[in-house]
Amino acid sequence: MNNASSRAAAIRLSPEIAAAAAESKAWPFEEAKKIIARYKGRDFPETVLFETGYGPSGLPHIGTFGEVARTSMVRHAFRVLTDDKVKTRLLCFSDDMDGMRKIPDNVPSKAFLEPYLHKPLTSVPDPWTNEFKSFGEHNNAMLRRFLDTFGFDYEFASATEYYKAGRFDAVLREAAWKYSAIMDVMLPTLGEERRATYSPFLPISPKSGRVLYVPMKHVDAKDGTITFDDEDGTETTLPVTGGKVKLQWKPDFGARWAALNVDFEMFGKDHQTNQAIYDKICTILGGRPPEHFVYELFLDDKGEKISKSKGNGLTIDEWLTYAPTESLALYMFQRPRQAKKLYFDVIPRAVDEYYQFLAAYPRQDWKERLGNPVWHIHGGNPPDIHLPVSFGMLLNLVSASNAENKTVLWGFISRHVPGVTPQTHPELDRLTDYAIRYYEDFVKPAKVYRAPDGEEREALAALADRLEALPADAGAEEIQNAALNVARFIPRYQDHKRTSPEGGPGVSVAFFQMIYQVLLGQERGPRFGSFAALYGKAETVALIRKALEGKLAA
């Protein structure tokens, strides 16, 4: 994914583009318009701030990518709507001062980390390497590397550094003054037992270094201090400033918005019930809540919410093993307020849809272009790429030919589309790698060839004869029509809800489902004529004969 357009390069708009942007209903523009309305009747600030949050208790994941990608899309839409006359920033904030509440499963030694439970993540040693000073610093570095890989234009922020450098001191002092008001917001949301010990302030024990969830004995707003009993029972007083104290996560949300003057932040639906709390606390602390965008969460193939602890769903690395980044960006762009399944089966469709949108872009007017996902994915500058073969077709070609290397695939492609080579179409060459990997890991293990029954054998034999009778240079349409002409005279495959060009019944999809089950060991496949033309008429006939001989199902 290329977010270069979000960098310092100026956006130059024609009147036509500006008009289309003002009327666009694409969701990034809708969100950007909310930010513009936020400042209606007054000047924009020196910088409009977009923010995303990251919890470094684990490594960056597919949700992190989605949040930053989507926020970048809104930021770019805002720049377009304001003719790039307002400075913007994207701040990726790491909550690395949180205490380590449990030890992750993916560390080399859980015993090594046991003594550091409940210490801030930036006070826990790095269990993987000696390269980083802490667990938090290691995961922050992974986040920055992760974001840099995709070319995102962002600034990184560490909660530990902000707290210790005094960036939050003013809002922390204000929280001491408004302690009762914050408690009035928080206590009704808690159970009886939790209410008895709750405090928005979490002191860092000067003795153990742990983040303490203890009640306050006294909050001195004038001196900016809190008094509590440390773990050993010693009454202790600490300043709320200078990184000696942090805020509980819900007050911290609102306090950060107030301290940094955040204008836009999106979060998942699991935060939606707390949104009112974040907003109230931000207001109590003298800030104005940012514009929000609440996106739906992803589901696994069983329709259950994806969970890092369960390990269901896809990781970013898994997606990018089998498909280009842009296909994932498309998946993030489409229907963000609708729950979507995120598992391996969605990848091929996402890949083909991306290239379909890309191919449509040059033919569209500006109103359509600004609603086209590729305009947002590529920051207003989509590449000029046209694929002569779809990703789905490549997968079926690999499946039929059992190709284990690109040379075999390119033999079929070059024969079907003369003049197309890896050098002339490097994007297609890249997809051949993905197709082979996806086939080997997901398609091949799931293949189940079945033997045709008697009527199916007759239909396949007739199809092979029809294909053999076609001219050597028969194209996809001729092959498709030959298949239809075989099926439409077999009662089993007649679809009386449809009408053929000759006026008789149409052909049921069951005919083509049978072909893919018998010839490819799959439930679904591409348009038969297109597949057979790419694979080769003679090769398709040979495949049918092989199935009739019982060699495929065997």
C-alpha cells in the first residue's frame, strides 16, 4: 500500500475534482466533512490531529493495519476537501505505560517475566533480544517497522515518554482538581466491589515499580499529589506529574484527547459503550472530544469475534503471504461499519476485486473515481495496471495443471495471451507466486475429486467431443457455448426459470458445479469457457478423458 500522497507533497485539485469531493458519499469523505463542520464559523487550528491507539502488550496485528489505513484515508480526504491548506498530523500512540497484567504465550520464557508482572511495559525487560531496553520498546519498534513497511505517514508517540516528559502534567493536575467529577462519571459504570477501591489515578509504586490499583486516601489538588497505601502498607504520597502516576485506561482516553487536542480518532465497536465515558472525561478536563468513527469487528469463518488470545482469524503476515497489501487495504475500505468474516477464503475475492476496481478507474468520471476504493487506497494516485488473467483464474490454472513453479503457469499464460510475459506484466508475475502458495496451502489439501455418475459421464464425454470438434483457435465464448449446447439438452441440467437464446430452457449452474467437482476437486470455479481457453482446449479435453478413466477420483 502506498500512502505517499499523505506525505508533504501538495495536493493539486482541479475545480472538477473539488466539486466531486464536496459531493462524494464515500465514507472517508463523510468523516472528513465532520472534521470540517467541527470548525465551522472559526479558524482551523495550526494542525488538525488524527490519532490511532496501540496496545504494545502484543505485536501489531491486522486490526492495527486497518485502523491506521482507514485513518489515513480520512486524513487524505480531509486534505482534498480543504485544498491542502490545513496542516495535518497522524499520531500513532502506544499505551506502553500500562502494567503487564499477564504474560504472553509467545515469549521464550514465561518464568523470566514472572517477577515483572504489573510493571509498566517499558519497565519489563525484552524477553526476545538484547537489542531493546524493554518489552514495550521492543513492541514499539515492531509497530514502527510494521507501519513503515506500508509507507504510512505518521508520528510515533510513547505514553511513557509523554508522561515522564511532562506532556500530560497539565491535564493530570486538572484531573486532581476534577477528581470528584471524574469519579461521578466512573463509579456508576462499576460493580459494587470495584467501586470500593476504584481510582482514576494509578500510582507507580516507588518500591516495587508496579502499577497499583489501589484506592486513594487523599487527593491534594493544590499540591498536585495523591496519597495511598503502597503494597507493603506504607502510606505514600506522590506527585501526579512527571510519570509517577498514570491514569486508568478509560480516563486516560479522554485525558489524552484533552491534552493533545485530538480532532479525529476511530475505534472498534467494542469501545462504543465506553465512548460516552471518554467524551465526558475529555470535557471535564477542558477538552473537546474528537470526531469518532466506530468500525465493526472482524469475525472468523464460524462467525465468532476474532480474538488474539484465541488465535482465530487471520494475521497480517498470513494475508500478505498469499496476497498483495492492496487487497487487504481494499478489504479494510469496504463496509467498515459492517461485521465481516476475516479468514483465508476471503483472500482470492479481495484480490480480484482490487484489480477490477483498478481497471475501472480510468474509465470513470471524477464522481465515480472518488467513490472507487483504489483512489483512497493509493492516496488519489492509483497505478495504471491491467491484468489479462484474474487471480481466481490463476488459482484454477494451478489447480488443473498441478503447477509447482511459475514457469509452468507462464507457459499457459503466454500461449493464451500472446506477448504477455513476466517482464511486460510484473504485477501478474507477482500474483503467480501468491497463487502457487495459496493453492499449495489451502486449495490442494482440501481437494476432493468425485467420480461422475452414469449421466454425468455421458455429459462429460459429449463435452469432450464437442471441444475436440472446435477449431484449434477457439476462444472462451466458443468453448462456453459448446458447453452450454451440451447441457441444455440434458433434462437434469435444464433451468426452466431461464431461457436460452434459442428460446428453450437455460442451463443450471449444477452442470458447471459438476465439472469443477469432477475435474478440479472443488465446489466452485471460474467461468468454464475462460478457464478452458487459458488452460488449453486440448489440455481440457485430456483432463475430461482422465476423469472418465477414473484417474482423478482415484
